[in-house]
Amino acid sequence: MVLFIVFVSLWYFSLFFQTFFQHRYAAHSAFTMNKFWERVFYVFTYLAQGSSYMSPRAYAIMHRMHHAYTDTNKDPHSPLYSKNIFTMMWRTRNIYSAIFKGKIMIEERFTKNLPDWPAFDKWAHSTVSRTIWSIGYIALFLYLTPTLWLLLLLPVVLAMGAFHGAIINWYAHKYGYINFRLKNTSQNLLSIDLLMLGEAYHNNHHKKPSEINFGKRWHEIDPVFHVIRLLAWCRIIKL
């Protein structure tokens, strides 16, 4: 029971900072914050994602490319150009890595108003950092597990960000329903999205990428939208 609570907590903490900071803030500039709070959320994102941490800057560039090139051969992660979910995510990994290391030319339109903390990313993105986190997760699971089969959750924890990305980038372009007819395959994967904190309303998001509320119909609950409103009320961010 304790290990399950730990797993669920890691799932939602990692996912929250992905959708709040890397996705809605870094990629889409859906709201603003000062440099102090930007650095605070950098650190929180690292602590929440651990071994699967993604640079907010590199993530934002790749995600902007996804919106600009959705379902074309320039899309970093389109199911139309991959045989299966594993080849798609491996292609995504390679493109993300090339962006982070500066090995590909990036159009200027994808680099405007990006959060950037090179010194922090150098550590957070390093092999040493990922190794330390991985050892910590393994030790925690071995200490807490009441039965060995629960260790099957460990790979999910070690690559949590990739699992989150795979669910949306693959399944939300193949299954679900649409509210808006668009020139791409994006769909709303879940009608009530508590699993992915609103990220599953992918068709809605592709219609209006910079909207802070991914839900459009009465049943489309976006929990992160309400957190954003609270943070704006507290003057931590500005809408």
C-alpha cells in the first residue's frame, strides 16, 4: 500500500510540473512569471521528475515543432510516421537530445521567450544526476515492496516522462473523440481526465494551444487549470 501511494505521488508530481511548467508555460507562454519563480519551478520540476527530467527549454522547442508540423514528417512524434509506440518514442528521444545538445538548427520562431538555465540543466540533465536518482528509486522500491511483482512499476518511475509523453503522443492521436475538426489526428483521449491532469484533451489543445484550460465541455475537467488560477490569485504567475 505504501509503495502504491509513492508510485501515484511520483506519477502526479512529475505530470503536474510537465503540464504546468514545461508545457503550458515554457512551450506555449500561456502565462508569465518573474525570473525568481521561474527558477523555483525549474528546481521543483527537477525534483518531481528525477531520472526522467527534461530541460524546459528543449522540451518547449520540440513541442512547438510538434504543433507547427503536426502529422507531417517533421513532427517529432507523429504515429503516422512510426510503426509502433516504441519507434516513435525512440525517434522523439533522438530529436529531443539533438535539440538539447545544439546539434540541429532550430528556426527562430521556436526559440522566442524560452525559459533557460544552462548551468542548472547541465547538472539536472547529466548522467551522474540520472544515475543517482535511479539508484535512489531502486533502493526505495526494494525497501518498500511487499511483493516482487510490484517492482514492475520501477521502469515506469525511471522513465516517467517518457511514459507520460507516450500516452498522449501516441494514443491521443489514435483513439478518443473530437470536439473540433482539425487538419491533424489529435483526439480527446478521455472524457474525464484525472489520469493525465487535462493533457488527454488533446484535440481541444490543438485547437487553442495557448489556452490555460484544456477542457471545453462540461465534463472535461482540467485540474491544472484551477491550480493556475490559484497561483495567479496568489500573484505567483500572471495571466
